[in-house]
Amino acid sequence: MQTLIQETDEVLVRLYEEGNDAAFDTLLDRYQKTLYGYILTLVCDTDKADDIFQDTFFKAIHYIRSHRYVDSGKFQAWLMRIAHNLIADTHRRQAPIVEVKDDKERQRILEGNNTMAVGSVEDEFHNAQTYSDLTQMIARLPEPQQEVVRMRIYENRSFKEIADLTRCSINTALGRMRYAVLNLRRMAAQKDLTVVEYD
């Protein structure tokens, strides 16, 4: 991993394209804070930011693995463009993006939420009195999904930490979280509950 940290983005992309998952983990470590901060500044909503952040990397993975990434020497700009397009898509489908014009307010949002905080998610469940239902639904998930959800929501761990602790790649940790959220939404729909989106 130490040698990968010293590689350029383009070398890491090529290595990942050839099947080296650690190369993509290095790219994720390199850009996750900047990318998440950019997304959060535009959408000002941690739930939407988490979803768009994850979708950005899913799209990046898809493009690279299907050999559709064009090496331009601007990997970070490419990631930002993917995120920007996803934000625009979200804007078209849902409520308008809130623009924060006050620099102090923007800084407060970024400082309070720069690690994909989940406090607001838990507050939402408490307020809706569905926290116990959520706990029961999580218990019905397959064990690998339960493990990722618990580490992410209750321990507030990064996907990198989760990957390290569960001895899997970041891609696998992200995938397990994605399937867990889909399963929770399906269970919530059967119970006629509203599940806050948290990917």
C-alpha cells in the first residue's frame, strides 16, 4: 500500500482496471474528503450527500472496470464532474438544491458533517418512533450486511476502517452497505415505515 500511495492517479486507475482493488482504495483515500466536502457544500444535506458520494464512486468503478475511463491526467476533476452530474440529476428529480450564501453557515455545515455524520439519521428515527423497528430490521439482514451497518451507523466508522476491520476491499464494504439499505427499504415498505436513505 505504501508504494501505491506514491503512484499517480493515472497509474492507480490503470492498476485498478487490471484488477488491483488496493489501487482504488488508495484513490478513495486520496479524494474522499475533498469530494464529500464539495458535494455537501452543494446539497447541504448529509443524507443526500452520502448517497451522491457513494453513487459517484460506484459510477467511477463501473467506468474504470468497463474500460471507459479516458486518461486525461485529471482524475479528480473527472470525479467532481460525475458528482456534479449526479447532483444535477437529483435536482431535476427532487427538491431544488439549497444554496448556502453565508460563508459562516457553509463552514459550520462542513465542520459539523465532514465525516458523513449519522446523528441526524438517528434523530429522524427517534422522532418517528421507528428506532426499535430499525433495530429489528437490521437484525434480519445477512450477517455481513449487519456488520457494515453497525460499524457505519452506530460506530460512525469510515468505509476504509470498515474494510480494514472486516478484511475486505472498500468496494465490498460499499456494496454490502448498498444492499443493506436496499433490504431495509424493502422491509420498511412492507411495514409501511419511512426509512431515511443512508448509504
